[in-house]
Amino acid sequence: MRTQVAIIGAGPSGLLLGQLLHKAGIDNIILERQTGEHVLGRVRAGVLEQVCIDLLDEAGVGERMHKEGLVHSGIEMLFDGQRHRVDMNKLTGGKNVMVYGQTEVTHDLMNARQAEGLPTVYEAHNVKVHDFDTTRPRVTYEKNGQTHPIECDFIAGCDGFHGVCRASAPRSAISEYEKVYPFGWLGILADTPPVCEELIYVNSPRGFALCSQRSKTRSRYYLQVPLTDKVEEWTDEAFWQELRLRLDDEAREHLVTGPSFEKSIAPLRSFVTEPMRFGRMFLAGDACHIVPPTGAKGLNLAATDVKYLSSAMIEFYQEKSEAGIDTYSQRCLGRVWRAERFSWWFTSLMHRFPDDGAIVAKFQHAELDYLMHSESGQRMIAENYVGLPLDFGS
Ligand code: APR
Ligand code: PHB
């Protein structure tokens, strides 16, 4: 079999890339290790930046997002028992974010791919990438006991943190940067109305909490927990009780509790691989960078990698120019490091670290207090939160 671009991974990165390439007349195949249901079963974040919204529109999959997604123009910050609103819209000259779950984004992309009859091989086992240091790379995979070869012009490694593509790049050509945080996020989904119209990010003496949502009737809440905690040990009752203790009086009063239908603990990590290109193989999304979820940047970064990558490939085929593919890694990494910096900073500001004494909590409060009383401080948060422009700094 032959295709122009072999895409490994049918998460949001791979699916969005496939769609953007298809719109430009570039054929592609997606190989995914799991079943489609498994991919849709993963619960992840749900805040889309404007550039991500625009990309989903460009890919032709924005209709349901505009109908069901919730536009948010601000966030709330709670510390020292007081809530402060960051008016993102006002501070960024009219920018907002959209609350729309990653699961829904993935669903819309899968449906569009299926409707257009584009090839996706689910349960593709033992995917291997070959000869990407030449102009004739190949991919092989196993399915139903047979090995299938695919010849292609490019390989797109959209296969997440545990994928095969980054692992296949020569060790000597790679630099990796990593920080693992000494706590996790315990998250639940419940069909209860959100406690507040906007998201509340909480710095409390008992640790971080986040009040998020998926719709007017579905809430998503998180608690900072020690990494040694086991999800089975957290009853719904215990979760609600702990959340209450981290909120302010008003939120405590408005909180509607109920049975959760999803509960999990996620570790927090900052991770970057440099470069993001190895000959004719490109990495995008979680395959080459992870952010802690505090800044809601994971999906948005994946989407902008894919934008740069699809533009570079379109330029290659339509204009016979390699300029875009040559600068892909550098362009992405500029944006990646800015988002990594923001996510690390926001995480550090909002969480209790086990080795920090009482003085660090005081530093955090003083910094939050300063930021909330400084327009430029608030603007720094707002412009990073809504997402820096694609051409920022260039
Ligand atoms: N062969 C085929 N597919 C693979 C392989 C492999 N060896 N390894 C991993 N995959 C698949 C996974 O099963 C998964 O469906 O690649 C896909 C990668 O998807 P994601 O992990 O969702 O990564 P990405 O598409 O880059 O999405 C980034 O997801 O984790 C969040 O915060 C992150 O929101 C961001 C988004
Ligand atoms: C979520 O709704 O899952 C969510 C929102 C904001 C974040 C992280 C997660 O910063």
C-alpha cells in the first residue's frame, strides 16, 4: 500500500492532521493501536483556545462545538478565602475560550473522517517506522496475524507520550527535558450543574482544586492529592467533602453534589523533546510534549503543532518547497516552551508542594495578591490562558 502521509495515532492530533491534509488533497492513512471506543473512553481536559476553535472550523468539524460549547470570557481565582475574576476578554482585546470536552472534539473528528471514507486502521499492532532518514520512509503494522507494509513520503508521529515514533528516533539526536510533580489530580465527572458559571482555580491551605464543567448540567471537578492515594479509596462523599473544604463560603453554598460517573487520578508532568523532526518523520502533540493540566494547554498545543505541520506539508506538495518542513521543529518549539513555562508557573503558584514550608504559601498569596491588583499581572495570565497568537515572537 502507498500513501502520502502515514499518521500514527488516532487521538486529536492524528485525526486533526488527517482532516486538514485531506482538505488540501493530500492522502493519508491513520494507524491506531486501540479501538475507536477505547480512544473515546479517555476523559481529558476541555478548554479550547481561539486558535484551536479556528482550526476545528478550518477542518470542517466545528458545527457541534459552536452549538454545544460554552464561551467563557473570564476565570475566577480563589485564594485566602476570596475570589477574584480575571476578565480575559477585556484584557486581551476581545478573546475568549470555549469549554468543550476533548472527547467531543475527538468524536467530531472521527465522525468526519468516517463520513468522508478516509482510511483508519484500528487495532493496528506492532507499528514500526522505517527509513525515515531517507526520502522513502515506510511503516509496517500487524493486523489479523499478517504484517502490512505502507510506503509513504512522510510519517507523522501523533502517537502520544507512550508512542513508538519518539522511541524510534536515534537516542543521540534527541534531547529530553522532564519534571514530574510530587502530586496528582483526582478528577470526577458528575451530572450536576456547575457550581459557578466560570471555572474556579483554587489555592487553598488543603491544596489545589479546580471547578470546571462540560455543560450547564455536567460538572468536572479536580482535587490535588498525594501520588500515594488510590482512586478506589476516594468515595464520592469523601470527594465532595474535601472539595467543600477547599472552596469559599459562596461556592460551598452553591455546590450541588451527586453520584460521579468517572473518577481517576492523573499524574502531573512537564516534558519536552527536542527536536520534533527526524528526517521524514515529524512528532506532534503528546508524542513530544506534555504539560501539567493547570493551564489547559495540552490539546491546544497539539492542535497548533498540527497546524504548523499541515501547512508545511501543503507547502511541500503545492509549492515544491521544503522551507516549512525545515522550520517545523523550531516554529513549534517556540510556542511549546512558552506554554510549558506558563503551565509550570501556574502549577507552582496554585499547588501545595510537600517540601515547601509555610513561607512558600505566604509567597504564593503575596504573588496572587499582587497579580490580582495589577492590570499587567492579570493581562499576563489572560493572554497566556486564551492562547498566544500563532505568529507570536516571529
Ligand atoms: N501504534 C499506534 N497507535 C499508537 C501507538 C502505537 N505504537 N502508541 C500510541 N498510539 C495511539 C494511542 O492509542 C492514542 O490513541 O496514539 C494516540 C495518541 O493520542 P493522545 O495520547 O490523545 O495524544 P494526542 O493526539 O497528541 O493528543 C494530545 O491529549 O493527552 C491529551 O493533554 C493532551 O489534550 C492533549 C491531547
Ligand atoms: C477540564 O475541564 O477538564 C479542565 C479545565 C481546565 C484545566 C484543566 C482541566 O486547566
